[in-house]
Amino acid sequence: MKARFVHRCTHVLDKEATIAFYEKALGFRVVREKGPEDGSWTNTFMVNDESPFELELTWNRGYTEPYENGGKDTHIAFRVDDYDVYHALHDEMGCIVRENPRMGLYFITDPDGQWIEILPEQ
């Protein structure tokens, strides 16, 4: 038996803002999108060149209440090749929500409150 992790779904209120965030903050790009012809929802899949992991952004027309996408204990994590450069970028973007210098990591949030842990490469 084999199981392969392929994607993480996060629900979004402003799809364009969330796509722009992941493009700028972590170098992701949209690779495909699907949804019904009536446009009532979309699943937008994003990837970057560093891993086979996909991020699925689910958007539902007319939904206005914030989603519970996790936070603090529930998060996704990325190892970055230049921790200081990423930290400066994320600081400039104003998306750093918690820093833990003792552990050598920090957290950012996307526009929908999804917590993202940033770690240096080992």
C-alpha cells in the first residue's frame, strides 16, 4: 500500500488577494482551476518549483463569513533557502504574526488567516 500527500485545501473569501499573497510570499503559481459553469465555486490549485505539494484554494460565491482555516496549532510549514531574505519580504508585507527567534522560526498568515510556519533549510 502507498499513500502520497498531494494538496492542502484552504477556503478563501478573496481569491485574487490570496493568489497574489502566495505568489509574492512563497513563489507559488496557479496551475489549474476547476468549478461548475455557473461559477458558484472554484478550486484553484497552486504550486511552486521546490516541492510536489499543491495548495488548493476553495472559493464559494456569496460566502462572506471568515473561514476556520486553522491558526497557531493548525498550520502549514515551509523551509526557505534564504531565511533572512524571506523574513525581510514577509516583514515588508506585514504578514508576520509570531516570531520565535529561540527556535529559529516565525509564522505568517495569508489573507484568510491560514497560519504558515517559516523555517530555514537545515
